Amino acid sequence: MRKKALNAEEEFEFPSPPEYIEPSTLREAQEWRGLDEYDALVRLEQAVGLEAETARVPMSAGMWGFTFTSREQKRCRIHLNSGLPRFWQRFAFFHEVHHLLHDSRGCYFWSQTQANMNGFEYQADQFAWAVLMPEWESGEDE
């Protein structure tokens, strides 16, 4: 695990890549690999039927991103921690993309449920790693 200072009081903790990613996750991630943010947003809009955008905002080191979805307005916004290095912003972006693709009930449901969130977060991290592993391995991370 690598660390980067955010400010005098906080620092990010960056995870190491997983040793194993499920083949089904690798297959799903294949179509997202190599896309820049714009092209990924276009693909996301096609997949979920919502207008999608991103916003980079300051957050604490413990929060890398979140998504706000308005089904009534047919829009979603992925908020990314502006303090993260570029690679980790992309990681947070694809993590949130996975949530939008698979967790269609939205954040209100998840905040009201008794379900264990660890499985959902693990799957979203696995997807982000599967998309970005070629960038990681080539040293394109910052």
C-alpha cells in the first residue's frame, strides 16, 4: 500500500493491485479499457439511459468519490476527489461507473438498507482494477 500526503493532517492510502480478478469482471471491463473520460461517459450514458457528467471537488482523504443520481431528471454526476493523483481519479471514476451499471436502486436505497456494503465496494474496486490494470502495469499511474 502506497501513501501520498493530502495536507498536513491527512494522506491517501493507495491499494496494491489484486492478485486475482474474476474472469467475468475482466470480460466486462474489456470494453472500457483505454477510454478517456469523455468516451467512458458516452458509453455510460448509453448503458444506463442517464445523462452523465463528472465534477472534481475537494474531499477528505477517506472519500475518493460518490455519485448522485436523479432518475426524475435522467441525470447522474460522478463526484471525484480533486486531491487524488490522475490515475486514482480514474480508479474512483470507474469504481463509480460500476455502481451505476449494477446498483440501479441508487444511493437512497443503499443508505437505508441493512445489506453489507463491502461486497458492492469490492466488486466496484475489482472492476476499476480490471479496466485500469494495463495503465498500472505500463507505469502510466502518477
